[in-house]
Amino acid sequence: MAYKSLRAFIEELDKAGELVRIKTFVDPVLEIAEITDRISKTSNRNKALLFENTGTEFPLLINSMGSERRMCMALGVKDLDDISRDIEDILKTLSSPKNGVMEKLAMLPQLGKFASWMPKVIKGRGACQEVVMSKPGLDKLPILKCWPKDGGRFITLPSVHTKDPNTGMRNIGMYRMQVFAPDMTAMHWHKHKVSARHFNEYKKLHKRMPIAVALGGDPVYTYAATAPLPENVDEYMLAGFLRKKKVELVHCLTQPEVEVPADADFIIEGYVEPDEDLIWEGPFGDHTGYYSLPDWYPRFHVTAITHRKDAVYPATIVGIPPQEDAWIGKATERIFLTPMKMTMVPEIKDMNMPVEGVFHNLVIASINKEYAGQGQKVMNAMWGAGQMMFNKMLVITDGSVRLDKYKELAQYVFNNLNPATDVYFSQGPMDVLDHSCSKLGFGGKMCIDGTKKWEEEITEPLMPFSIQPDFDAKKIQETFKEIAGINEQLAREWQIPVLMISVKKDKANHIQSLHEQLCLLPEMTGIKMILYVEYTVGINIIADVLWRFCNNLDPKRDHFYGGTRKEILGLDGTRKTKALDGFERPWPNIIVADDATIAAVDKKWADLGLGEVISSPSLLYKSQMYGEEATVADV
């Protein structure tokens, strides 16, 4: 389904009961984010929010794709797997043998579909250029400051348009933009991104780099800007396929080399001067649930701002999961499963990226296993597949267990797992936002092969697990005073041989030493893996433990084996410091709202039309912070 405007999508959300209109003034500085955080984490009241009084002439839409239903509405489908099936049908048709003229002619409708999805540049101005600001000023837009230690206000849903100066190939990416002046932002593209490569090409040529930023329009445009496409595939072709209608583009007014969607809500035109000094950008409360720390990025200079007469400013927030970005990521998981299966990893059946893994950190894949070593073959293929190169922890399974049935899945994986032989460690490119790496953008990876083993892969029999009758968590804590808590639920209730332990470290190599001592206890017999986290983490909330653990672990650096036969794998997901771990990089804090913002939102909640007050999620995490700053002091 193609939406003719963001307003059209808003109308559909309203009809479906998926939208709340908020008429009371809410400040874009911190308050909108706090309200959205409460709503997005309350599953039975999770709605898109339209803030109609933002202190500017423009309303603000947020959380519009923040559930599976709304994500499906944005992409015009009933089920996200519908898109995967469409892609599979097309790829099968195009790749099947064509033996005769009639079979070849039968392909013409499919080829015609491709033509109908290709973007088209039209003459004249588009709806996005109905109003041209006489003096372009970003201060006229309701741009958010999301979290208290953010470096400033950030544009959070920009579709950034750049072109390769040598080939003219277009790229649309989503890179946050910190506002420094009414006519200047930073452009936060990471070194692995296509637009960063375009920037490097302009630097070589000493040429000014034209850029345009689109906001709003059909929500498919926003999704396409996030999609992990190959560099030579136009994001607007994907958008055309998803909406079943080509995207119409118009030339920018002051940067005519760049084309933008005619029906977008806002267009911010400008340029980056490649030889200009970079600007110190950040911090920013990021999708990992931690602040991403400041760094140097290019300056984007605004030359024009145009918009529709009825423009709506779209925004999102990211932070401690779940947030809206989890559903954008789920769409990517479903849409790109088929291309991965049909072009790179033919044995893959399904894939799941749990919310707690914040995209790259944790990926689960099921395969059709036909020979010994196939799990490792898939591991190498997936780590070489586009943005999957950033994956930190990969779990591979086979059989018929559904990947979203975590209890049954974990039971199957650990029943088939010998930690000493079936866990593999490597290193390679990592997400720049991964703070656990000793070096920026480069760190360790781990693959857990939980497939049923063939005879060639078995070194010793795998025995069914049940926790030892004399296992006593309280007694263990009394013996090891540094242990703040032990979660034995997985082992005792679900027969999964995994413990989660929170520890207050106070010496070098503390976790490894503790692990070695614990593994020699007779009551640890049968345990296969122990996950260690900070003593501040609520050890009984498994989702929070996994979120903190996945973020803080570099698997290659932070693993060790214990037990008389080195059969128990320990993984250190605690905070790393220079004093205790020799860790040289700054360590970020987790993201929580400040007390003043929480109080302000509590005070005006009754006027928002959102029902009974929802307590701030930040209250659950304040005790887990180390100080109040974005960076944790090395103590």
C-alpha cells in the first residue's frame, strides 16, 4: 500500500485505534521522549503518539512503527513474512531455468513489475516544496532532545541523501543529526556506511558534497533508509517494491544534483565541506541502551528548508529496549531472510534477533543440517554477509523448535552443546557503537553451535541435565562475598544448564578467578555456562540481564573455561575498567531520564489523554547507573 503522505498514514493509524492525539503542550526537550518511553514499554497501551502542541507550528509524530501491527501497516502488509514470501516468489521465477520461448515470455510481467518499482524524477516542484522558508532555521522545527546527557537536540528520523561523485549512484541512509545552530548540524555517519565512503571520495576531489535530508512522507521511505541493502541497490527501488508503486522524486532547489521524494513532509538541503574542520558530536542516548560517546564528525550546512503546507515532523527515540527501533529491526529480519537464504546461506530456515540483543549483538539462526561441520560453514557465511559482519553472538540450531520459543529453544541448544568443542571464537569488524570492544569498531565474536551433532562432531556423550540436589545459591553467596546474586531459574525450573551471577569486582582478573573456584564446587556438576554481570543489575529479570550482558561482553577477550576438564564456559559481561581490566576506552553509562523530567511528566499526565499514569521505566534503572554523566568514571 502506498501512502500519499504522512498525514494519510496518520489517518489510517487513527482509524485502526493505533494513535493517540495529545493536544496539551509537551516540550520537545526531554518531555516527549519520557512520555514515549513509558508508552512504548507498556505493551497493552503502546500507541503511536501525535503531539499537536510542540511550541512550533508543526505537530510531531512518534512511535508510529512501534509495534508489529503498526510496522505492518507502515509497509502495507498483514504479516511481515508476506514480504519475504513475495521476494522468494520473484527470485524463484527469475532464477528458474527457461527452456522455451513461452517460458521466457511468461517472465515479462515480472520484469514489468521491476520497471514499475524504479524511482522516477518528475519535472517541477513536489508537495515537499509547497512552502520554502525565507530564512531556513532548524529552530522552527520541534527537534527532540531525548535524554538528559545528550549533547543537544537531534534529528532522529532523517533520510540522508548522498551521491557518489564518480558514478552518480544514490544512497539513502539514516544518520542522526545533532543541531548546533539554526543552519548547521553534525552528520553522524560511521566509517562503514556508504555515505561515509561518498564523503571520502569528495575529500579526494576537494569538492563540496551536496546533501539533502528528507523527513516524513510514506513511512516506507523511512524504513528503506534503514535497510541493509547492497551498495549498488537504490533504496527507492526497495521502497517502490514495498509500496507497489514507484517513488516520484524532484530536484532540490539549492542542491539540484540531489533528488528527493516529492511527497515528503520536510526537505533540509545543504552541503558538507570536505576540507572543513570536523565538529565534536554527542553524547547521544543510543539504541544499545547506553550513551554513545562524543567523536568528530562532518559539519552539515543548511542552505534551504522546504515543507508541505500540512507537514508533520516525524521522530523517534532509542534507548533501553524495547523501543520503536525493535520493530524496524524485526521488519529487516523478516524481509532480508529470503535474500540471505537464496543467495548466501541456502540451508538457513529462519532467523531471530531478540530485542535484548539490540540488533547485532545476538542473532539466532536455524538451519537444515545435512553434514558434520555445517554449523561452522553457516557461521562463516553469515559473518561475511553484509551488515551481519557486525554480529557479536551467533546461535545456530536445527530441528523444528521455533526461534521465538526461548525456553524450548535453549533446552534444545544446550542438550546438543559441549561448551569445550561447540563454541567458536573469532574477531572482526564490529558496530562502532559497541562499547565493549578494546578497539573502536573491532572486537571479538562468538558462535554457539547448538545443532544436533553428527558422529564426526562428538568427542564425548552429552548427558541430560538436572541441577544437583545440593545446589544452594544462598550458601554459595555466603562463601563468595563478592557475589551479589545468583539466578538459578534456568537451571532449576527449565533444566537449562546456565547460571547468571552478578558480581562486585574489586581486583584484577576477578571474574576469571571466581569462575575457576566456582567450577570446582561439586554442586556445579552439569552446568555448562555461567554469565557474569555487574552487581547493580537486577539478576532476577532475565531480559535485563541479557541486555546488559550482550552489551558489555567481548566474547574473544572475556571468556574462560573452568572445571576439572575445563567443561564450564564463563563469560564476563561486567563493566570493564582500566584499573581492573586494562580497558583503555571510555565506558558509557546506561540511559535514564532525570528526576525533573519524570516529575514534570507525572504532573501533566492527567491532561495528556493517555489514561492512568504509567510509572517511568527509568526508575527501574537509576540504581544501575555509575554517577550521572554519560561517561562512567574509571573507579
